[in-house]
Amino acid sequence: MSKNWVLTPDLFEGLLDWLDPNREVAGEKYEHIRRALIKIFISNGRSCVEDLADEAINRVARKLNQIRDDYEGDPSLYFYGVAKKIVHEDRRRPKAPVPPPTWNSDDVDPEYECLEKCLEELTAQNRELVLQYYQEEKKAKIDNRRRLADKLGIAINALRIRAHRIRTSLELCVRTCVGKMTSEMN
């Protein structure tokens, strides 16, 4: 899948329309499907479950023009089939080995130190976005993310994608930094 592909408002509207012609019912079905996708990914031991749920939704949205007229049955089942495929792909994806820690417990945690360094390397806008995105828990987290999306003038899904991309670059930066620190200690 193209890393630059984004779910546009028109495609999102089409997706909701496919779920149900009644906008309110479609929104409820969308939220139910998204929660179910997250549960599927959690039960399969995946990490970044919200991002995987968004990935499943994006894949369905990309295929919507091809499947809309011919698909029969409950659309949620199509989403679950896509989720099953993503789980399979994620299991086959090689995981980067994380080197074992070789530092004293008296030292500052290298991962934390590297995270701070990598956060400083982000633009001020990206740093602020990622720090705000991962605040709060449960309902407060959802409300916080809605406010953040409104503040930025983007859809919540676009916010999720943006935050995911920033977090991915941070994870790579932290892994590289910790790897360098570990090799310097040996």
C-alpha cells in the first residue's frame, strides 16, 4: 500500500454511505467496526492496534469503488476479512531485533535519553502534535484527539495517520540512537 495514500473526505463519505444511507446509523456502524477491528488486533497480539485498524479501514476505502456494487451481505464482514489479512502480513513481517541493554541501572535509561534527543530533532509542530496526541486515557483521550484534529483543521483519521508517521520516525530514531549507545558501551 502506498505510504502517501490518505483517506479523503469524499472517500470517507462514500464509505459511510456504503455502511448505511442514514448518516447517524452509518457513523455508529463505523465506530462499531473500528472498535471490533481494534479487538481483533489485540486478540491476535499485535501492537499499534489503532494504526492497524485505520489501515484496514483505509484498505476497504481504497477498494470501495470495486466492491460497492457487487458485495452482498454485512459490510463489517469485509472489514474483518481485511483485518485477518493484515494480521497475517504483520506476523510475516520481520521484526528488527532489539539489542539487550548493557548499561547499569544507575545510569539514565538510554531509551528515555534517546527519546528526548529524537523529540528535539522533530519540528516544533510535529513534536507538539505527537506529545498532545498521546496524552490522556479512555474518553479523555478521544476528546483530546478530536480537539486536536479540529485545531489542525483535519479529519480524525488524517490526524491518526500523521501521528503514526511521526511515531514511526521517532521509533526508528530511538532504535538507532540506543543501538549507537549500546555499541559505544561495548
